[in-house]
Amino acid sequence: MGGHSATGLLRPGVDPLGSAFAALLGLSLLALPLMTTRPNRIAAGTGLTAWSALPSGAVLLLGGVVALGLPLLALRAAPPLRLAAAAAILLLLGLSAGWAADHLTLPGDRYGRVSPDAGWWLAFATAALAVGDGLARLRPGPILRIALLALLVGATGLALRTGFWNNLSVLREYASRSDTFGRELRTHAVLALTSVAAAAALGIPAAILARPVPALRTGLLATLNVVQTIPSMALFGMLIAPLAWIGRAVPGAAALGIAGIGAAPAFVALLAYALLPVAAATVAGLDAVPWPVRDAARGVGMTARQRLLQVELPLALPAILTGIRIVLVQNIGLAVIAGLVGGGGLGVFVFQGISQNAGDLVLLGALPTVAMATGAAVLLDAVVDLSRGRAAERVP
Amino acid sequence: MSRAPPLAWAALLALLGVFLVAPGRFAPLFQPFAPGDTPPIYAQTPLLTLAVNHLLLVAAATLTAAAIAVGLAVAATRPAGRDVLPFARSVARIGQTFPPVAVLALAVPIFGFGAVPTLIALVLYGLLPIFETALTGLDGLDPALMEAARGMGMTDRQRLLRVELPLALPMILSGIRLAAVIGLATATIGSTVAASTLGEVIISGLLTGNTAYVLQGGLVVSALALLIDAGFRHVERGAARRAGFRS
Amino acid sequence: MIDLAQVSRVFEGRTVVADVTLRVEAGTILTVVGTSGSGKTTLLRMINRLIEPSTGTIQIAGRDIRDVPPHLLRRGIGYAIQGHGLFPHRTVAENIAVVPKLLDWDRGRIAARVDELLSLFNLDPAAYRDRLPAALSGGEQQRIGVARALAAEPPILLMDEPFGALDPIIRGRAQEDLRTIQQRYNTTIVLVTHDMDEALHLGHRIAVMDAGRLVQEAPPADLLGAPATAFVGTLLGSGDRAFQLMALRVVDDLVEPGPAPGPPIPAGTSVRAALAESLWSRRPALPVSRDGVILGRVTRAALEAQGGRP
């Protein structure tokens, strides 16, 4: 039995990170309240521990899985085994939220609220981190990562569609706004996606044209850099007046949706924020094309256009896609601000929730935003890896 | 932008100072943006007070975040922490996808209204870029250099304090700059949860349709961000020169 | 084939190439040698218009190169550089096919040409065609770089330090490959190098550049025998000039009738190698053979005489 028993399922010793996860999970489930019940949406809540919040069968199941899973996390188990343990705990926590909500909701009670409490959130976050750690150790390829993301989205979608979590307070909040939610979700996604698409359509050509001219290049990047420092709320607000003026003064502009209220200021502001990262990534990607490759492309008789399309842009593609990943994630987050200036989007719920002091409503806006941003990041990271595929190992 | 002559930065600083101390002098400039006969300059709270609060909030958050993040990065690059490194890196990467507004909104149900949730959101959001750049700085050092430091008989502690941290300092500073600039903009959103920052001016402008207020708040925050960015870049260049990198 | 007439190039007030007049005969190799900064690379890059001359004219086959659009001119001239410049996102076959594709060759002809070139460089087409440059060794990358330059059967090949990054053994083999290919296609080659041994070994004629000026242009033996300036002498190195000279000549012309002991050496052996063999085996004379038939012998005295100053 040599020291190299990485193939073994269990190795002697304790995994420091895994032990931290196990300790946090144990602490959050044993010492902190799992769920909160409130008589109505804005009343103060009462915390309930796992064993009082869940039906006895679920307590046994959760207890059993945790008792089996924690030692696997803490000891030096093989990565697939750790991942399975973490995923099982994560899945069971998701199920527990639904079970507890059903268990704690009195039949016919339409005002009472059941929501996850500190213990659930901490355990859920820890289990999610443990799953992430398990995945990081296994290093799945881009295709597999996209498949896992699709699986996760599919499973969550199925649970939402079947009404499994319907007694949770966030979904109670959703139930009273189901008509507007769909619309605001779409507005949010469309704002983020179209502003990034427009930024790519403007920023990439601008960067290509400005890059060879030092003065233009510095000017372009410096100007866009200043835009980045304007706080988002102010930029959204500053655009209202000029866009309202354009909407009134320019014939046909109003028909295109250009107006001081609505989505137009939000779109323009998001576009402005997205331009710098896209343009800077394009410049950096093109700069990184090795000199011999550039020289060879000229030397074999390619025209400027052929060099750009066949050699320089394909080699800069991973860098450009990385820039697009950054702005898409950034704009999904910033689009929340649109809710403050009448632009719609999930920010509507966030800011309504804040003004009504209704945490559940804040969550209704914030959770989908976080999910969308993280999902976009995972998806685009995988796409960047795929685009790197062929030129992965650059010739030194 | 950072290459603008020092005189331009001094002028911007002076302009900002005069505006914050005596905003009334600039009233004619903002008059066209104020609807009807509403006052063109925000007067509920003095702009100077708000700017100072804003800066204090961001400074406190950034310093706290820097202390925690650099500590974590140092721990993750010690031999005992090496196993944790890939995990820490992916957490930092995914964590940065959490939108600042969402972090702030999620902190409210837990910490209530006021400066506290804003501070917490700013610390959490500042942690990640500083951690990531500090990690890059500490992890990217030439192994031959580390060998040489060991070969000269430096203890682990001496190596960290005299070799690793000074060499990683430019990277760490760039992370802190990023966190501070993001924090300046994010702190304005703190006013939606009743934190006293320059965001108060912007929100008041949005609520009353007074573009003059929106402009005032936005321009002051922008100017602060530009000045802080330039200041940090200056310090970074100095640190890079001392670390022997060509700037 | 290539005629440079009073060609100069000025970069930001600095004269990099000064008044160079030079002719490269068709089917020969001209090596251009000099220290770094001597203007040799600039001189080369003016021939395919990667750099335009400030004054002077360059003609190829009697035609001023300014009459041809640069990209069309370059498609007719092979170009290989140090670090090979292979496109990292294209396979070996796609890299070799770049110029034929630009010239709109049909697909079958391109595929056949790719396989022919790979075989020529002793690389199995089936094994190498679909690899990416990153999956090749340095020597293989360099060979693909030269194969790409030769793909469209150009009459002229320009090479800038093509073997600069290779270790001595692979470098020697690459030089032999180049000589074989040059003889096979009768290509006119201009090769820039900072290595005098390589220049002497490969060039039919050698051009020595110093501070932008062409200081001497001569066949290797003449250069060794009569360096035009002290600088050329320094480049040649004073110590083993006799051996460099001997390395340029073969024993074929020195054969005389008569017996000699021991195993024969081939008639194509260089004088230098023959002398070494004579010293090592302690034989004052060696038998010389061609195709297994003994032609006669060569004496150590005859070999030694070849090392004297011409």
C-alpha cells in the first residue's frame, strides 16, 4: 500500500476543507433554525429547528443522509464519492424546504408564511460550495459542465412547474404576481442580452478600427473607462431627459421606443457600461496574436481582410468571448437598476420589496437575478473553453 | 486616462473641493436641468457631509475586505493551503457573478436598513476581486526566486514579508483599486436601503424628476472614482518600480 | 532572378540598409550574413515588400516588384521565418495549404501537394496531416514552416533565420533537407543568418552585411581566401579558417592512382572529413571509391594542401 492510492475510495487522514464543510453543515443543521414561520408577509418570524420544522420521515431521511455524507466530506474520500455526498445533501435540502413548507402550512391558511431561516441558507450555501469543490477536483470538460447546468435548470424548472415549493413564502409572493413576473423576467433578460449584443456589434468593430492608431486607441479606451466610473443609478437617470427630448423631437424616434421612460434609458446605460470591457478585450486579444504568426500571414500573401478574418480574429476569439462573459454577467446584475427608473425588469420586485420592507419580495427579484448571472457565467465559461479548443496550447 | 498630466488631476480635485464646499456657486450651471422653480442644488443634507459619509463607508468596507482577502490569499498559498487553492479560485470566480445590487438586497432581510447592510454588501463584494488578484500575485511568483530566498536561509515568515508580499504588492493594490472603484458606485445604491451616501441625491432626483440632482450626485461620485483610480494607479506604479517590474 | 539596384531603407532618420546593389542568379542560394542590426532582415523583407525600400529598385525576373500588388507578389514567393509563424488554430495540412488556397487551387491538388511535401520532409502524412502545431516538436514545426513556404511551388524562397531555434543535430538535418529540396526544384533562395558556418555551408554565394552596407558578396571559397574587410575576417573567425575551407571541398578532384590500405572513403567526402579520417586511422593515404568501385587514393599531403590560403 504505497502513498499513491488516489484510486482508492478512502485514504487515511482528514481533508481540511471537507472538514470545514462538514463542521459548518453540522452546526447549521443542529444549532440554527432551519425554517421561519410568520403569520403574514411582514410580521416578525419564529425560528424552527430541523426536527420541529420537518415531518418525522423527512427528519430521519435528512439525518441519515447527513450522518452518512459528513464523514465522507471530512475524511479523504475519492472525489466522485465526495461529490455524490455533497450533491445528495444539497438535493435533500432543496426537498426539505418544500416538505417543511407543506408540513408547517395550516390547511387553508392564505396569509401565513414559511421561509428558509439562517440554518437552511447556511447549510445550502455550504453544500453548494462542497458540490463546487467536488466538481473543481474532477475538472469536468466544457460539454459536461453545460450538461450539468442544463440538468440543474431542468430539475429546478420541473420542481417549480409541479408546484413542489408552492407553500414557500417566495412562491406565495410569486403567486400574487405571476402575471407581472413573467413579463419582468423577460424584460430583464432582453435588456441584458440586447445591450450586450449591441455592445459587441459596436465595440468589436470600433476596437478593430481604433487599435492600429495609438491616439484613437487610447482615446477610445479612456473615454469608455470614464463611463465606467459613473454610478449606474446616475447614468440611468441622466439619460431620461435627453432620451425624452429625442423621443419628442426626432420624427419616428418615438415609434422605435425611444422615450425618457421605459426601457430606453436602461438599454442605453447598459450598452454604455458594456462597451469598455468588450472593446478592451478585443484590443487585448488582437494584441496577443504572436508576432511571427502575424508576420507569416502577411508573408504568405494574405490581404488585410484575410489576415483579420482568418488569423487574427480566430486567435483573439477566446479573449473577446471572455470580455462578453464579463459584461453579460455584469449587465444581468445592473439591469436590476432599471427597476428604479421605470425600465422594468426584476429590479421592480427588489425595489418594491425594499420599500415595503418585504424580504420575500426582494428575494423574488434577487434570486432569479443571481441564478441568471451565475448560469450565464458557467455557460459562457464553457463556451470560452470550447473556443479555445483548437488553439488551446498556444505555440510559445 | 491615467496618463493625463498631474495638473489635470489637481484641477479636477480642486473643482470637486470647491463644489462640495460651496455648491451654491454652481447653481446657474444646474438650473437648466431643474424643473420649474425647484432649487437646482440638493440641500436636504450638505453635499460635503454626504461625500464624506460615502467615502468613509467605502474606505471602511475596502480596508476590511482587503485585510480579510489578503489574509485568505496568503493562507491559500502556504503549503498547507495548497489543496484548497483551486476551490478558492473557483469560489472567487463564481462569487463575482453575484450582482452587487442583489447582494445588497439580500443583506437587508438579515441586517435591516441603514449603513450596516451596505457595509456588509460592500465588504463581501470587495473581497472577491482583492482575493483573486492577491492570489494571482502570490501564486504567480517565479519558483526560482522562492528557491533562492529559501537557499539564502530566510524563514517562512521572512520570505513572506520580505519577498512575496512586496513582489505581489502591485497586483494586490490593483485588486484594492478595483474594489474601491466598484464600491464607490455600489455605495450609491446603498441609499435605497437608507444608507447616507451620495446616492441619496441621485434617488431624490429620480423620485422628483429633477435631473439636476441626478447629475450632481453622479458627477461627484464619478470624480471621486476617477481621482481614487488615478491615485491608486500612481501608488501601484511606485510599488511596481520598487518590485523591479518595468512600469 | 532577383536584382537589387541601389536599395536603401531609412527608418525614422536612421539608415538601416544603405545603397545595396545585388543580384541573385536563378537556381542558386544566396546567404546573407551579418550581426544583429546589420540590416540583413530588412534587406530580405524588402524583396517581398513586407518593407518598402526608401530608394532604389528591386526587380524579379526583370520586372519591378512595385508593379505587382504586395499580396499577389507574396503569394509567388515562399517565406519562412524563425519561430516558423505557423497558425496555431490550423492543422498541419491547413497550414501547408494556406497559399494554394489563396491561389484557388482545387481541393484534390492541394491534398496531393500537402501529402507530397510531408513525405518530402520525412513526415508520415497520415500521422501528421491533422495535428495542430502545438502537438509537434520544434524540429517538426520548423519543417512544416518550410513546407508551407514551398507549398505553391514558388520559384523564389525567402528565409529569415529559419533554423535559428533548432538544436545542432536537428539543425544539421534541416540544412541537408534544404539543399536537397533546392536541387530538386531548382528554387532560388535568399537565406538570412547570423551564423557564418551556416552561411558558408548553404550558400552558393554569401553576402556580408555590416551597419546597413553590403561589404562583400562572393562564393564561400573566395570569401574565406580574401575577406574584403577586417569585419568580414572577424565574422569568419581567424582560428579554423583552413578547416572551413576544407569543409567546402570534396576529395573527388584529389584522387590519384595508387594503392592505399584500409576501408575506402566515398568520393563525395569533404576534404576536412577525409583529413580527420586519415589522422584518426594513422593512414598517410586513403582509398577512394564511388558506387563501390575503387577510383584510386588520396594522400594526406594532398588533403593538407587544400587548407592553404587560396
